[in-house]
Amino acid sequence: MRAALWLVGLFAAAVALALFTGHNQGTLTVFWPPHRIDVSINLALLLLVGLFVLLHLALRALSAALELPRQARRWRALQRERATHALLLDAMTQLGAGRFLRARKAAEGALAREQALGEGAGTLPHALPLRTLAHITVAESAHALQDHATRDAHLEHALDAATRAGAAPELREGVLLRAARWALNQHDPAGALARLEQLPAGATRRTAALRIKLKAARQAGRVAEALDTARLLAKHGAFSPAAARSLMRGLAAELIAQAHDPAQLQTVWHSLDPAERTMPELALRAAQRLLAVGGDHALARQWLRPVWDEMLALPESFSATHRVRLADVLEAGMVATGEPSDQEWLARVEAAAQANPRDATLQYLAGMACLHRGLWGRAQLLLAQAARALTDDSLRRSAWRALARLAEQRGDEAQAAAAWKQAAQGRG
């Protein structure tokens, strides 16, 4: 469409020019004593146009001639700039390939060329990012070569360039993150955390910074801080759900193991998220630790209540290892304290055993609960049933030992000896 309009316009201009010049009878007379020159208006106009074009071309040629020295300087500066960029790209390529000496040499060459450009034709508009990246490349190569003095020197140069006026804030943040990673590689978690503290508030919540903080906190033994960081990373989707659950479970278990008294352990327990407190592994560890440090038995059973309910509601998803551990911890917490929860748990365990008569673990728990509360006959019946059906050796031996003590209390030496023999053999 545009070409058709241009063609129509050209035809219109040609027609207008033909109409103007075809019927123009005017004459232009130029008196130049003693001469007189008569020319037509058409020729005069043509000569004026030609003179204008000639003068324009002459001025263009003169301008181009005067511009040649500056164009030459620009071309030479452009070539030097391209050579600087080529050296920096080569340095990054060599660094990625693991050729650290070549990467260091190329990056130092880029720094030298950038400095020469700044002293000669003026600084580049992107001189600060280029200089920062070159210093970081040299520092990275020196770090890989264990040349810490060179690394630290170029790191300071990179920080200086990244903090100057006009530099993007991301430059300084990237340098600090790289320095934190180097500190982690040297097993210096305090140095890594100090570098992270220099970041702006928004940058510290980025995934890259949180990953470094997690590793540094774990190296420094700051488990609570590491757990909080792992939660943030899980919210950001930095791990798969299974990996995040495993990581948080491991950190929470380590935090529980560091508690040395009931008050400290309760503080740790309340600091966990509700979802973490329902994890069987953590609930079992916390209850077991609470009993080990002399904590309240009723509180330990309260922490185990969600795990108990999960085992009864979804027995197929509850592993055999967790069932055995739950039985061990509940048995350790079955000591009667005189609280209303004692009778509640006794009724709860007996109801579960009656509802699942083929579950030897529940029969064992019900028998031990009756034993701790002086219900000898009921305990004898339940433990005798459980001892012959239990598959776990430790629970089976515990059941036979309880039966042996009950027989001794009744004065039945023969049955007690048989039970002790079964406990010693570790089989039913």
C-alpha cells in the first residue's frame, strides 16, 4: 500500500512539473556589463537546484574530512573496548572450564585495558560493572588456587568499584554473596554470616542468600537459626516437599537433642511449627528426651497424642520402626502420676487393644499399662498374648521379663523360670 501511494505521488509530481515547465514562457535576463545573458526560467531553476546540490555535497565532503581524526580515535577506542570485552569473556569461559591460571591472566588483562581506556579516551559508560566483574573473576580464580592474599585484595577492589556512585546495587550484593560462599568453603561460618549482614534487608531474603545462611548456621552450630532459615527456603520452594520435610525434621531433632532440662525442651517444643510437632519422628524424640531429663510423664504422653491418633487412624502408613519406638516411649511414660490423664491413657490404650485384638504391640502396651497400675491379672493375660505374637525382639524380651516378675510375685517359681528363659533366649 505504501509503495502504491509513493508511485501515485511520483506521477502527480511529474505531471505538475510537466504542466509548469511545458507552458512557462518566462525569460530571465542577467545583465553583466558589457554582456547580457537571456535564459529561460526553467533553465535558471535547474541551474539553481544544481548549484544547491553541488554546494551541499561540498559542505558534506568538508565536514567528513574534518571529522576523520575524531572518527579514527573513536574507531581505535572501539577496538580497544572490544578487546577488553573479549578478554573478560575469555576469562569467564576459562573459569567455567576450570582453567584458573588462564582465567586469572585474561581477567587481569581486561583490567589493564579498561584502565588504559579510562586514562586515554575517557571512561566507559559501563566501566564499573566491567571492572567489578573482572576483579571478581580474578578473585574467584585466586580462591580456587588457594591464593587468599590475591583473592582478598581483588575482593576489596571489587567492593570499592561496586559501592561507587552510579553503580547498580546488585553489583555490591553479588560481590558480598560471592565472598560469603568463599567463607563457607573455608569453614568460616562467622565470616559468611558477617558478609550476609552487610546485605540490604530485601537481599537477605532471596533464595541464594538464604541457602548460604542455612549452610553457615549449620556450620556454626546455630541450629535454631538454621531451622528458621530452612522454613523460609521451604516457603520459597527452594526444596522439594520431601527434601524440605527431611531437612526440617533433622534440624528440629538436633535442636531437641541439645535441650538439657525440661524447661529448655518445652521452649524448643513450642518453637516448632504445628506441622512439625505432628511428625512422628520429632514427637517421639521430644517425648523420649523429656523423660530422659526428668520431665513430666503426663506432658510426654500429651506430646505423643497426635502420633497415637495417627497410628490408630492410618496403621498402614505408620512404619514398624515408629510403632516400636512409640511403644517404648509410652511404656517409659506409663508410670502412674496420680493425674486424671493416667486413667484416660489407660482407658485409651485398653480400648485400642480391644479394637485391634490382633495387634500385638497394642496388647503389649495395654498389658504394661495395667502392670504399672497394679492390675496384675489383666496385665498377665495381655502380656501373655503379646509375648507370643510380637515380632520385635526388644518388646518380646520386655514382655517375658514382665511375665517373669509377675510369676515371682505369685510365688510360681516354675513359670517365672520359664519366662526368664524365654526372655534370655529372645524368642517366643
